[in-house]
Amino acid sequence: MMKLKRNVGIRDRLIRAVVGALLILLAILAPGPLTLILGIVGAVLLATGLLGICPLYALLKRDTTDKDK
């Protein structure tokens, strides 16, 4: 199993967590045809925000943690 290092900075994590939580809340409170998509996108954003690891960033060799220093 590949071990991923943190590649999401503090500001990026905060934005992801807030937007993810809002999308999940929107999916719960305003059901409609996009509910499942909003819930999934929200969950991914919230998870990457909380964990600080983004597999897509790893594939693209992107790291926003350096900007926090």
C-alpha cells in the first residue's frame, strides 16, 4: 500500500472542510436530482480537508503545504 504524505496546506484544508460540510448539508436539506453528487463531492472535500491528503494532488505533484510557512 502506498503511503501518502500531507500535501494540503492549512488554508486549503479549511476551505475544503467548510465547502464540503456545506455541500453535505445542502444535499441533506434540499433533496433533488443532484443530491447524491453533492453528497459525494462534499464528503470527498470534507475528508481531504480533515486528513490533509489529496490523492489528486499527489498524482499532479502539487503541494500547498509550503505556502503555510
